[in-house]
Amino acid sequence: MRRWIPGILILSLTACLHSAAPITPVRTATPTIATGPLGTQPARTPSPTPTPIPATATPTATRPPTRTPTATPRPTRLPSAPPPSSGSQRPQPLPDGFQTEGNWIAVFRPRLERQTWSEGAVWLTDGQRWIGPWPSDLTMPFWTLWNGRLHFCYWRDGEWFEELATTNVPPICVEAPDGLAIRRDRIGPKENDIHHLKPCGSPGELCAPIPPDKRLSPPLRFPIPESVILNQVKVYDRVQARGCLSPDQRHALIVVYRDGGPMSEGEELFRKVVPDFTPPPLTFPGGLYWVDLHSGKVLTAPTNAPGWPDQQALARALAEQERFPVAFLPFLRSALGPTQAGPGCSPDGRFALAMQALWLPPGEVYLPADVRRYPEFFGHDFRPPPYATLWWIWVIRIEDGTGYPITLLEDLFNTELSHAIVDWVPFYMLPRDMPQVPLPPRASEPPSPWKAP
């Protein structure tokens, strides 16, 4: 949700108090259309005497991280990247021909070289092609067939009401070039989702309920402290987890959620309602695991960079080859180490978007351009949290657990952007899947980026 609605915020934060699955920035679009009247949202009133927090961070390529990994990163060998197009900031393909095979992702890339998380553009990518830039306020993107031709469609900010899943205006649709491969699956096959883990087998072992009949997988041994398992089972009769199951049900990517630890910037808003609230201590940072459900093998994901130092080394190697923004690198550290959230399953269930939360001092994250742009967040009554939250987004292939980072987002400012800051782009058939959307579609407002260099 892009506006701070007090009632929804309190409910969301109350759920966090009970160690429920954390809210992630992946927006899953659905074709469900509300039949009731449109709702209204309370306007945000800027504080009369805003006091911006000084943002001392200087996110440039020359600024070294202040925290040095204790382990020596393993060298990451990658093929040479193709030369960037002259005068273009178009992202480069991912290594080794990694692609998502017709599953497209809408990715927001901030312009950190301009000291802001809020400025930037949305790109479409399948891992090899990057199509854009699209407007930064692009909302609710989807593929469709119109007049027998494939189109990419979206709304602009304020035209699509996520809370009610409805709109008053037709979507903007741009005809796609011939030969563009897309998946015509609906977003995130629900029958392939794993929602929790159950204790089974020997002490410390867990089983994944396999949909659709909820039969249990072979016993799996995750690198989780036994005390965390016992505590969660005692409270929930299960371990809080979420996963994407491959279509052949042989492999899965599973996130076991963290236990305790700090909350995001919304914690300070919650404290205005419950002043004596104190987050529980971090007892388990969570984990992202690739699982072979037939053999019971469990590996830390992504399998090509399983540890925190490995992930930092991979990001540096990608940045050197212009595949990953150099301006992101100074932020790829964490006072607590990364914690896990997600994942979001691709339309065909073969890939996942995984999120890592990175916790940094707020003075290094609240960049000057954003502090000036959002005075309502930095009024005289705002108390900065101990940590600010960054989301490091990875795309991971479930078949073998290989993955690569694609963007970095800030928890406070990027929620004010479109609903397409990072998400899989689904396929909807108009008007069947969206019977209340006005038609015909509108033409594209900016020039189409299909043929851009």
C-alpha cells in the first residue's frame, strides 16, 4: 500500500508482533474486480515544522563499506559483459545466458547517483533483454491480446486503486514487437505454493506439505536452531515459511522467516499508538533454501552465492561488468546481517523473486533528495528507527537454485512509488479476466521504448 492508512498499518504491524510472515515489496497483481463503490483515502498532511534528518550517506562507487566481511569471499568467475550502448543506461544481460524463459519482471531501478531512491525508471526484463525505460509511476502492468496482437498494458499512478482492484479509466496498451516470448500463465500458480513446514521424522526435521493434496515431503533438515523450531511449533504447530514449488514437484525454493529482530520504518508509526512497544530480539535471521524434495537435500540459496560474503562478491563482479549498478554497492552491508522475506513465484512456477532485508543506520539511507521530497515523513514528531530497511531483490531459478541480484529498494520511499517496483508481469485476457475495466485501451503516452537502443 502506497499511502499510510492508520488502520491497515496497525493491523499489519500487529501481525508482525506475532512473528507472522513479514510484508514484502513484491506486489502480486490479481484480476479480482471489486463491485462496490470506489473508496477514498485520507490525504497526507505534511507536518507544519518538518525537521529533516541529515542524510550523510554519499552512495558513490568510491565509498568503501564500513563493515568488512569476516570470511574471504570466493572468487566469482563471470563471462565478459557486452559493451553498453552509447549514451544509454539500459541494464546489461545477466551472466551465463540466465533468462526467465518467457516470465517477465517489472523492475524499478532507483537513481542513486542523484541521491534519491524515488527517482528512476521501470524496466521489463527476462534476464537477457531489458526493455524500457517505462514511467516510474507505472502501475499494475500485464500482458494481453488485443485485436489478435500481443500488448503490454499498464496504468499510471492514481488511475488504478489497488485496495479495491478497480479503475475508472482504460489501461494504456503498447503493441509488442513480433516474436516476443511471454508466458500466458496467471501470476504465481497457487497450487504450487508452500505455506509452512511441519515437524516430522527425527527431532529437528521438517516436512513441506506438497499441494494440492498436502502430502508431506521427505524429512528435511534445515540449518535452523532447534530452539527456534520448538518455539514456533509450540505457538503455531508449524514453522513459519513460504516457498515456490517447481511444476514437476522435484524442487522448491523455501524461505524460513526470521524470528524476532527490528521492524521497518513503520515501527515508529506504530509506537505513536503503542508507545511502550519494543521489538523482540533477533533470535534467527531467517534463511533462503533450495530443496531437492526427492533426496531431501537442502542447500542455502542462491546456490551460486550461498553466503553473505559470496553475495557481496557476486554483486561486485556484476558491477565491474556493468550488469549491476555500481551505486548500489555501498549499501550492500548490514548491521545485523541480511534477513529473508518472500518469495514471489513466477507465472509458470519455475522462478522466484526473493527479498533480503538489509538493516543500515537511517542517516545513511535517508538520502537528501528524498528527505526534501517527503517532509510529511520527517516532521518534528518523527523519531528515526535504529535501523532503516533496504530490500535486495534476487531472481532465482528453482530447478537448480541459481540466482542473480536485479535491484535494491528502500522500504520507506519506494512504497510511495507504483505497484510495479518489482513483480512478475502476468497475462490477462481482456475483458474476460477484467470484466469491469473500461475498454478499448488507450495509446501509450510516452514514445514506445521497444526499439530503443
